[in-house]
Amino acid sequence: MKNKKLVIKQTRKYGKGVFAGEDIKKGKVVRELSGERMTIDDFIRKVNSGKENINDPLQIGRRTYIDYDELSRTINHSCDPNCGIRKVKELFALRDIKKGEQITYDYSSIIAPTVWQMKCKCGSKNCRKIIKDVLSLPKKQREKYQKLGAFQTYMKVLLKEVDAGTYKTPKYEIRLLESLNKRYEGDTKINKRSRLSS
Ligand SMILES: [Zn+2]
């Protein structure tokens, strides 16, 4: 799969971000997000040993994550993003993107129901200020992502279960994530290194 040209640059306020190196048309694949596959146990071990930030891995299944490579993990969140993630980890354009624009996606769209939260200062008109898991998305926003196909395969199944009332909270995973949450408390809850868009 051909990845679009992307460049890592310093943003004005919030550290590094990823920018479009060329114009990208709506619906086009921006990048197949990449990194090593890991289980939730590997993920927790890495965070506890300081090798990983809790916001860095991408969940791709109920118990499976990928440990993002540098470019993938540098892509910032926005409450009004120009990209979304579909299939397993395919980043694609939600609208036409101009060369030089910062590439963003909505972190809430990829976070299964947990205790996760992060402060946001993305500056968009609809900024939610504190972002949480997928179920915290305003109805309109969720419907917009659904219409545009901006949910991962496993997340679509999960949302169907939630709507049908058959979703079971994964107790084991929640317990592990909560233990991390405590560790990060007092520091934007669990967001140690702010990765907010400028
Ligand atoms: Zn925001």
C-alpha cells in the first residue's frame, strides 16, 4: 500500500506533529499505521518500565495493540480531525487535505471504553477540552465518523454490542489500565507527555 508523503515537524505549541507533504484527497489512504503487535500484558509491562507512554499504543483488537513506530505515534489528536482510522490501522483522509496541513485524528474514536482521559487544547470550535473513550463522543460526532467509515473493524463490532446492550466490560483489561491510571494521576490523569495539536 502506498503511503502518502508525511513529514514530522515541530508544531507551534505542542511538540512535534505530522504534516502532509502533498495534497491528499478525501477518502484516500494517508498511511498504514505501523508498529509491533503486542498483547495488553506487554503494553502494561512497557509502560511500567518507562519504555512506553500510555497514550502511545493503538488498540486493534480486544486484547491486541500495536506499539507505534515514531511517525505513527507523533500524529496528534484533534476534536475536529482531518483523518480517521478504518479497517485495522488504516489512516485515511476524512476531507481534502492541503500540503502543509497538520495530520490529526480523534483519539476518542480509537479508545475502547476504559478509564482513559486526556486534556485537549486543540483549539477547534468543537474542542471537548477533556477527551475520553469512544462512548464519550458526542452523538453527532459519532454519527459523522460512522457515516465516513472512520471506525476500526473491532470498534464497529464493539459499538454494535454497546448499542444492543450486550457489550461486556473487559474486567481484566480495565483493572490493568486502572493501575496505570493511578500511576499517572496528578499529571493530566494519565497523559504524561501532552500530544495535542497546535
Ligand atoms: Zn480538542
